[in-house]
Amino acid sequence: MSGALLGNITGPADVKALSADQLPQLCAEIRRTLLDYGKAHGGHIGSNLGMVEATVALHRVFDSPRDRIVFDVSHQSYVHKMLTGRAAAYLDAERYDEVTGFTNPLESEHDHFVLGHTGTSISLACGLAKTRDMSAQTASAEAEEAEVPPIGNVIAVIGDGSLSSGIAFEGLNNAAEQGGNLIVIVNDNEMSIAGDFGGMYGPLARLRASGGTAQPNIFQAFGLDYRYVEDGNDVAALVDAFEGVKNIDHPIVLHIHTLKGLGLAPAGDTAARRPSTPPHEDAPWHSDLCDLSDRDLHAGQCEASHWQSPDAAADRPDDPRKHYGKLAMAALEARFEREPGLVVISPATPGSNGITHAFRERAGRHYVDTGITESHAVAFASGIAKAGGVPVLATTASFFQRAYDQLQQELALNGTRVTLLDFLGGLSGSDNTHSGAFDIAMFANIPGLTCLAPTGEREFLDMLAWSTGPASTGPVVIRVPGEPILAAERAGSYPLFTAEPDASAADDYTGYRITHAGGDVAVLGLGNTYPLAERVAATLRERHGIDATVVNPRQCSTLDTRTLEGLRGSHRLVVTLEDGQLEGGWGEKITAYYANADSRTSTRAGDAAMRALNFGAAKEFTDRVPLAELDARYGLTEDGIVAAVLDAL
Amino acid sequence: MSGALLGNITGPADVKALSADQLPQLCAEIRRTLLDYGKAHGGHIGSNLGMVEATVALHRVFDSPRDRIVFDVSHQSYVHKMLTGRAAAYLDAERYDEVTGFTNPLESEHDHFVLGHTGTSISLACGLAKTRDMSAQTASAEAEEAEVPPIGNVIAVIGDGSLSSGIAFEGLNNAAEQGGNLIVIVNDNEMSIAGDFGGMYGPLARLRASGGTAQPNIFQAFGLDYRYVEDGNDVAALVDAFEGVKNIDHPIVLHIHTLKGLGLAPAGDTAARRPSTPPHEDAPWHSDLCDLSDRDLHAGQCEASHWQSPDAAADRPDDPRKHYGKLAMAALEARFEREPGLVVISPATPGSNGITHAFRERAGRHYVDTGITESHAVAFASGIAKAGGVPVLATTASFFQRAYDQLQQELALNGTRVTLLDFLGGLSGSDNTHSGAFDIAMFANIPGLTCLAPTGEREFLDMLAWSTGPASTGPVVIRVPGEPILAAERAGSYPLFTAEPDASAADDYTGYRITHAGGDVAVLGLGNTYPLAERVAATLRERHGIDATVVNPRQCSTLDTRTLEGLRGSHRLVVTLEDGQLEGGWGEKITAYYANADSRTSTRAGDAAMRALNFGAAKEFTDRVPLAELDARYGLTEDGIVAAVLDAL
């Protein structure tokens, strides 16, 4: 059956052309397609399975792209993509990579934004609606705005999990104030990425249980009109509900109750039940029950953002996030009993970062999921630290961007002893929405925030012990090692060079570590690029007879001018490597240090000016470009660096 | 009467020692003191006037500092300061500057955080409470955490205006989830900095009107227990209410209804009324009615964050924010009629940035106050642009930090044509919470975000016309000129050097402008430092016979390598000036450019390497340090730069 109808859907008009009684079959085909796609490819399958009927109904009722549908964080946009000319990318395994996991205007006129961070859909929708309503005011509007097609209904689709993020509340609060047509569809599947966390979810459950009549109703509390659809997986009911709000003249929340992961449970097995033992987290694909939540569950509900089938994942070792995340959690867990104030905080993304379900169960009150709330999480951590507790806040580099002001104000300005674990920092083949290439420029320019970049497991755990121990007095971010380091460690012959252990008892990590003392050229490899620095030095020595000095700077928040000055005289060239954006990053600071020092001491006789070469990323967004290709593009390769060094000398 | 009781209050114990019937007199003295202080010194007087009785009651009932009181954004902490040993700083005009406008642990053990940005108090309080409750779990806790005194009640005090910010909602949502003692006092004065904006304020008004019984109740919607106090300016009622929640075993919201600015209206004049004509905004101190809100008002309600008495302000011209803000608004307003999509957005801080009440009235739908919601405001602006509208979002540099992720994702990644007006960017004598020294490092390292730094009124308005016109295709931030430029423009002899008008019709501002072509030394003065660059060049020529080239770079987001290469050969030294943090900033990028270019072309014969000197701010927070002192500290002075140039040549 797979694809009999779906394969012929080239756009929303084809959905409208079906008879009403063909819609359930279309939904069944889509669900089957999602399941096959998910097993082979992975992705945010759970939320899409829950949104099959609603998405079909959306395109049945509304007129995309004239009616603008904004999918929050894009996780539930796969069905939308299938119905807007991109079905083949899901039906044909050969074409899986033709679409991204996020909405993207470059893919389709039915996608309006590139979105991958939570909670912004209502605000974006407010903007679309505002311009529509401004333009309608004057006769000249149509002409003036001719480059953008006219806008009909504006619809934001947002999950209950996304509602926990601050900007979503800001959007709700502004929607009613603004007035005019604006439809917020709340896809309530009772789940965030992991379970929902927050006080709002109790009243929300009672609202569902009452068929949308109970108070307090949080949407009405934001001044919004409100309707409820209990069976959010009944396509006919949804078509009716959407017809009822189409062309409405004021903002309204349409709250639909869906089942995340519907289709994963065997037919008929819909009774709520809780597994007696948690399923194995590394293989979160279960044909009968794939639920890893901490809460009472329905069959079919699913945790886990990016699913992989156990067949595909079986032979693969942990990726760096899970590998180093698990090590960190094990190190912290061993201290829980004697350190009552030690708390691990995750803003809703534990699994990806190695914070396993089993760990969370054992950690008890030592673990807090704050929901998708990076801003709160950072301020919360600062409060914990101010009270004498020891918080460790773990999330993805690009999500820390959502707490930039709290990093500045609540953490750095207040000098609280908080440890941030920065996952996926640096270059990777990630989506453009999740790039870690900007983390150094974000973190390392904040006064008083110590930014550590470990080059291996041992150093990573030492740094974590230090930042959470009494010797550290302020905020510290530790960039969790990435693929280059994990690969080097797994290869077994790394590191080539090892510095003498630091004799001083109190290593505060401000000093760079010279791991091999040579001359002429010094190669400084920050964090993930340190293995590359070693390889460059080895090649220079073996093939070109140049005994380069190798430096593990260990941190990128302050310059170790003592070590930098120590390189003078015996070195003519300093090479810095970093796997992040050069502009605003680390290496250029070292170059500027030497340049300014040289200019300011020009009247002194003696040493020649130090030359410099900086390697790192260009200032650009990249989208799913493989790491090796990025490295080549930026010259972060052994050959490229060696050639540049030889050229410069 | 002023100070008879207040003058003898050395701490909360003295408040507790008074008889109950002395409390109204204490409140009256405090109110009188605030009025005198406000007239002479300015400050956030309105919210403090409303919080007099509540703050007295807080210190009457709770045991600070064991009970931790966290004042959101600190605006309403003046009375708290008076009651915790700092009354003299308000009673004695000679000592006004002994305290800052914000809570500060360096001032008092009763202050727990340095706070100046909105909405974080609940999250911080959650952190304090979490550690208290974790520590209580084990016997060893007290010993372990001995460095931090034990914690009793944890109390967050937050205004209804602050509730509009996303992190406040995140905090509310997490408070109930966490459980344990946590008291959130909502100081509801029906006002934000300007009026309240948002859909929540209607239901909140009905909640007040019903004596706290109406639904929907937004606080209960977040799963929180709730109580209401109608007369939030009755000290006895507040003492009762606080006694009722002291040592409570779960989170609760205590909603108190106060009158912002109580004491400003003449006695007896408490009837709600609306002024027939808006009062003059430049003199927002009115003995009878100082209200500038767009909403129906009570007498005594006040807009305006930092009040100045008209006597003090009368002889002073506008500060740079108001001066250039008014110019920008006038330029935009002239276009409203023929450009229906042009929208000015302010996240709750219009007045300070020259967005006057009169302008807002005239702008109608062309002006949107989104409440204190920078994240929403940026995403909203992106939505407007995507729909073909032309948004201009104006706020303070340090507040843009609250939307950093939206700058990256919704704006830059999506490439929407949004103009940001960055007020108070660069060095100033501001509080540490409001420093603009970090804005270049924040904005200019985001790919695709054009960062313009005008050097005068004409250039500022040209840039605004460009960024909001059809030639611009992506997001642009314009750093509104600051004090050095306004002073130079007012002095009348500026600029000394003027470049030829650009012959090309389409100036996209990517090119630096050589305003005077000389040799040997090139001085590049970004934005606010451009007048200094001119003075340095004049001095070099007049006193030292050096004809320095002067460059107005105009932007700091991309390097104009054509101009930089053009300086080679004829110049030996490049000097960059910027009034922001050097690390992650602008000038060091130019230095790194030359250093890398020189290293990479070392095998070519010819030009000597370019030397460089970068002047800018150190990586540090500064608190109310006068601008001249900062300039001296960082060497951003004519003498300092000239001496360094002579030394380097």
C-alpha cells in the first residue's frame, strides 16, 4: 500500500482533491512511510507520527503557501514536507538526503523559515500577521509589497514541550495584544524531547481531561481565544476544527491532543502501561514500546529526539557526545553521596549528551530537567552556586546561545561557580541550526568566564573535577571533546607528545602546556585540533627536519603571555589551530598580542617580530557539510598546515 | 519628619523593633525620602514608591539575610537598601552615590546578586531553594556548605511588567515542579517601564478586580499556589499576608496590588483620570500626574525609568540616546504614510531611546511595544521582514544580549532584512549591568549580520535609510552614535576631514572611507572613536610633521581588504580605535589580517610587514566608571595614542 496515494501527492492541491474517505488511507501511508524512514534514517519520528492527521488536515483546509504555516523548531515538519512536493524524499531511500530535517525556504515555497531552535514560531507568526495587517491598511500596499505574495491565514504549530521555553510565552503574550488572524495550533502529545517538566503540565493535563473546559486555562490566561480537540489523530475531526478557525478574525489557540509515536505500538495495544524495566537506551527503537520517559506513559509515546534503529546503531560505538557525556556523569555520580549540593542540570536534552535514563533514575534529586529553558537553567545554576551548591549544566553549544544574557549577567558578572558542559562545540557536519562553530566567539569573550578545551578523556575529567571543586571560584565552560579527539583516542597511539606533569599543586588551567619543546615553529592546537597539531609537528620533523614546538593551550579565555613570551627568540612562527570561527575566536588574539607587543617594543633592539598563522573556520553558516570537507575548506589539514608553515618560514 | 525613624534603622532588626503603629510613619518617611532623592538624583522611583509598604513588611516579617530576598532587575530595591543599613545614602544628598541603583553583594549581605536585567529573579530563587533543600537531605550538609550561611525562606520579588519576559515564565513553570519553600511576590502596579503590553494583562486585571478569585489565573496555570492582597500599600495587611506564607512548605505566588508612584499625586487625588494632553516627555516629573502610559491610568502611575526632575533636566540638552533616537524616529515617521509595512519596535524601553510618547501616539500601528521581550521582538521583526515589511527594532546594547540566539537563528541564518538600532553601544559610565562595551563582540561575529558604526548624524540617517531601503537585503545593526560623536558634532568644527562623496550609486557600506589620504601611519577610528582619530591625526601633523591617513571604517562586520591592501607600501603602521572590548572586537581582526597575509606571502619580495596597534577596552566589567576615566585606562586618549604611534614608528 505504501505510497499509492502519497506517491501522487505533488502539493496541497492533491490533498484537497482526495475524497474525505481517502484521507485515512493517506494518513496510513504517511505513517508507514515515517516508520520505514525512521528505522533506516533516524530523525524526529515520534512527533511526526503524532502529527500525521493534523498535517493532512492542515493542507486539506488551508491554502499553503498563501496561508503561512510555521512549524516550531521544525521537528514535526516531515509530513508537511511529504505533502508539499517532497514525498519522494521519504518514500525512496536513495533520496533520503534530499531534504533536511528542518523547514527551509530553499527547499520549498511552503517553508518560510529555517528553524531548529525551540519556541520561536508564535513570534515569527506574529510578524507575518502584523505585516499582512499593516499592508491591508492602504491601497498602495499590494503594489509596494509585490515581491512577497499576499498572506492569508497565519498558523503557528507548536508542541507542548516547546511551550516551556520563554520565547514561546513571550509570543503567546504578544499574540492576543496584536489581534487579527493568527492561529496557534498546540500539538499536545504530553511529551517534550524527554518527559515534560514544569508546573504548567498539571493544569494542562486537567485541561485535556476536561475536554478543554477546566480552569486555569493557560492560553486564556494569555488573553487568547481557545478551542480543544480531544482526538488529535482523527483526521475528520481535525478537518472540522480547522475549518472552524479558518479566516478567523482574532488570535486563537487550537489545542489538539495527539499521541507522540502513534504507530509504533502494535495495533490494539493502547492501554497506558509502564515498562517494569527501562528499555536499553542505546537502542531506543522498540516495536512494542519505545518509551523512556520518567512519567506515566501511554503505549507508543516516545522519548529520544533522533531515533536510530537498533540494527543501524548496533555496530556503532557511542558518538563523542554520548561517550564523554557518560564519562562525565559517571565521575559526578560517584560524588553524589558525599556532596549533597552537586546537581546536574539538563534543559530537556539529556539523552543526546550521554545523560542516560538509568543515570537520571539513580541521580534522583541530583538531576534536574528544567524543560526547554536554557535561560532559566543558567540563572537557576547561578542561584544554586550562590547558595553553595555545585551545579553542572549540560547542553549543546548552539543552545547555550539562548542563555547568552544569563551567561553575561547571572554567571559572569556575579562570578558564580557554575560548570557548563558544552556539547557539540566546534566544527561538525551538523545542520546549520545546530552548528557549534560559534561557541568560542560566544563564550570566550565574556569577562570572567573560564573556557577550557580539553584534548582527551583524562584532561576532560580533570578539568571537570577542578571546575566543580573548591579550587575554582567562578564560572567555567568545558568544551566536551569532539570527533577528532575521540577518534585519536580510539586509535590508541595518541598523544604523541606528553608534557611533564605540572609540578604545582594548584593547576588553575590558565597556563598553556608545552607538550613538546622544539624551536623555530610553535604549533598551538586548541581542544579538538590538538591531535592535528601533533600530526603536523610529526610531519614537520619526519619529512622536513623541523623540530616544531607543540602546545596544548587548554583554555581560550585568557592569554598565557608568559608562555607566549617564552617562545620568542627561539621561534619565528606561531601557528594556531582551532575548530571554530576565526573571527572573534582564539587564535587571532594571540596574533594580535604579538603584533601589539612588537609594535610597542619596537624601539628595543633585539628579537625579530613573531610571525603568525591562524587556522580556523570562516565566518559562515554551514549546513550538513561533512567535517572532513569543512576541514579541507578551512585548511585545517595536515598537508595544508605543513605547506603554509614551510611557505612562511 | 524626614528620617526620624528611618535615620535610626540600621538593619531589619530595627524594623522589627518598632511598634506596629509606627510602621505607617516609617513608610511615610521612606516615601518622602524617595521623593526628595528622586527629584535630586533620579532613578527608578515609581516602582519603589509603590513598594514602600511591601518592603517594610518584608523586613518586618522575614529574617534577611537568612531569608533570601531576590529583587527582580533591582529596580524596586531602594527601600530594601534603606532598611538594610544604607538609609544614609538616601537621606543625605552628599552620600547619594554611595549606593548603586541595583542590588550588589559588595554593598550588603542582604543583597545576593548584581541584577539589572529583567525576569531572572524566580530562576535565581529556584537555585537558592534547590541547594537549601538538597543540603537538608544529609547530615553532612551543614558542614560541607559552611561557607554559605544557612538559608531559610527564599523570596523572589517581581513586578507585573517583568512578568512579560520569557525567563520569568520559565521560572514560574519550574518553581512548581521543584516544590519546597519558595515565595514569589508579584508586585502588580499595572505598569511596566511604559505601559504593560501583552494579552496576559487583561486576565490579570480581572484577577485583581475579583479580589484574586477570577479564572483564568495565570499563576495557578503554572501549577502554583496563589494568594491575593488588594491593598498592597497597606503595611498592616502586608505584614499579615507575609506572616501567612512565611515558612510555607511549597511554592506560592503572593499577588499584591500596589500603586506605582504612590506619593506623587496630591493627597486625595486618587481618582482614575487621563490627561487631556500628554505631558511633556522631557520633563517627566509632575507633582500632580506624571503618567505617560497609553492605557487608562490611575493618578500617580508613572512611566519613565530614570526620572529626572525638570529643574535638573531643564538646562541639559538631550543625551545621545534621546538625541539620535529622535532623529531616527523623525526620519522614519516621514515615511509611514507611503510605506505601510514600516514598523518601529521597542521592547518596553521607548522613552530612553528618544521614542517619545508623542511619536508613539502619531505612529499608531507603525509602533509596537512588545513588553520586556527582546527574544520575541527579534523573532517578531524577522517575521515582519519575511512578509515584506520593514521592521526597525530599537533597544539598549546590553538588552540585545537577551536575544542573542534570535540574532543568530531567526535573523542572520534566515537573512531577513531587519534593522536593529543599538543604543548605548560602546563605552560609557553605565552600571555594570548595562555596559555596552560588549556589543561589537556580540554582533560583529555573527555571520551575515552587517554592523554599521556611523560617525555623525548625517551618516547615521543615511545608514538607516539604506538598511530600511530596498538596497539592503539582510539584517543590519546600526550602532547609534554616543557621547564622543554628539560632543564633537555640538562643538561645531567636526569633522576635520571629509572624504569625497562616494561616486558609486550603490554604497553598501562594505568599504572603508579614507577621509584623509596621508602616509606612514593610518588611523582607523570606528564609530564613536572617529573624532579621536581625527584629533590624533591633527596632532601628528601639527606637532610632529606626520601626515597620517585617517579612515572611517563605517562598519565592523567585514574587512575591506581592498582598502587594507591599498595602505601597504605607503604605510608602516595601522592604528585601530574602537570603544568596545578588544578581545573578540574589531581592530584585532585587522591586525590578524595583516599578520596572516604577511606570513602567507613571505616568499614574495617587497613590502615590509605592516605593524599594528589596537586601542580598545580591556575584557572586564566596569561599574559607573566615568567615560573619561575609562578612556584613560584603555589608552583611548589623544596623548596616549600619539605617544604610542611615535614609539612604534
